[in-house]
Amino acid sequence: MQQTTRLGVVGLGQWGRHHARIYAGLPGVTLVAVADRDGAGARSFAHRYGCQALTDYRDLIGRVDAVSVVVPTGLHYQVARDFLAAGVHVLIEKPMTSTPDQAADLVARAEQHGLVLLVGHVERFKPAVRQLAQLAPEPVFIQARRVRPFDRTRAMDVGVVMDLMIHDIDIILGVTGGRVTEVSGMGLRMHNSHEDLAVAHLQLSTGCAAWLLASRISAEKAAEIEITTADSAIRLDYLRQHTVVQPFGGEARRIATHAEEPLKAELQHFVDCVQGRDQPLVSGADGLRALEVAHRLLTTMAVVAPPVRV
């Protein structure tokens, strides 16, 4: 008999709605309820998927085995801490928390209670990303670019480093297997108190260097990474899931991968971990490491604003 996991979703923004949609269709899952401060919106959404609507996430405690936390970053720690304290497995969206200290506390709580703590770095669930480490052993240089046009409907509670660049920080840490020894960078603030464009340089203990660009005020949407090794260059287009391996002095080899929706793969993986069939691909410790690097960058980089026109 297939095991059934009772699941809840906290936060019904653009991304949280997708969590609920996918859970409602996964085998071995019962979507118990969705929780959001907008009661009317929660009720309308819950009716579509035959689950309950709540305005207080704490009302899920005692009724679910696992939960997705998809609220603004500033609330991640409080919400996840309450569920872990109640013995509930947690998938927490990236960035994991506002500070490394908060993230470290969640990791310790999950370990203490023997609970799954998965961090939602969804890029890691794309097959092309998972094969990067095999295609690019011992990288010597990495450059990553992740940009998108300005979107007023997108959450702006964190800057572009925590919003977009942290994806590439996480992937670089995974591909190199090293730790960051030096960070530097600069940012540009356009629309609020957070940086909307950032450039960063990372030096890793393996000897690899990385250059990263992230922007949410670009003319286009693009996401790509290029890794240079001693004998080849490997370029991945994240959006098209298309990889090119270019040996130095040889012919290029193109690799196309086709897979299901990455978020669906991530949520199925979370359920598998909760049910004891797998171990977290992006653990709380992984989320903490990426957050620590992002936090170091934010505390050292200079952020400027464009001059005021008169």
C-alpha cells in the first residue's frame, strides 16, 4: 500500500500557487490546506483543489506531515522554526532565511528532531545542471549570467543577490566542491533600498575563480553559465536546457535534455525524502553555505544609485 503524506503550503504568491497546484496532483500526497493572510484569495484557490483555506499557518500544525514555506524571506525563519518545533518536515524556498545565523539554527533544529529540511534551489533539479559536475571536472574559471526584465509584480523583499544570484552561487559551490575564500563585487540600486543589479567575483579554495552577473532590470530574460576546464569549455543555457561542450582544438558537442517541470521534480523529491526513499539533494546545510556566501558579498560590496536628474 502506497504511503500517503499530508502536505500544506504556506504563502500563495506566484510561486506558492505552483507548489499547491503540483502537490494536488502528486501520487501519495494529500494537499490538506493552504495558508495565506488573504483569506478570500486562499478560499478561492483552495476550492479549486479541494483543500481547506487558512489565514494562520499555525493552524496547520497537527494536521500535516510536511509543509512548503513560500512566504517573504523575512518570515522564513519564524514559520519554518514553528513547524520544525512541531515535528513537521519543511521545504523552505530560497533564500533560506534573512541571515546565516537563522539558517544555522534551522539546520540544527532539523537535525535534532530527525526532520527533512530541503531548500528550494529549483535549478538543481534540472538534469542539465545535475550533469555539470561530470562534464566539467576540476573547473578553473566559471562565469554566470542571470538576468530578467523589471517586473513590478515580482517580490522585491530582497535584492538581486538573494533573489537571483544565489542560484548560481549554490551551483558553483556544488560543481567545484570548494569553499569561497574571497568575495568582492558591486551593485546598482534602481527601484528600492535593495540592489537590482550586481556583479561579483568569487575565489574558491580549489583555485577556481568565478564571475557572476545578476540583474532584474535587463532588456531580456536569460540564464547561462560557462565553465572552463584545462581542456574544454562547457556552456549551459538554463532556460533552454541546452549544453555545449567545446574541447580546445576539437569539435563542439551539443547536449539537449528534456525533463518534466523542475518544480515538480523538486516537490516529488521532497515527498520521496519525507517518505524515506531519498536524501535531500539541496539540504539545509547546502542552503546555509550558499546563504553565507551571499551574505558575505552583501556586507562587502559597494551599492550605488544612479545620479538624480535636475
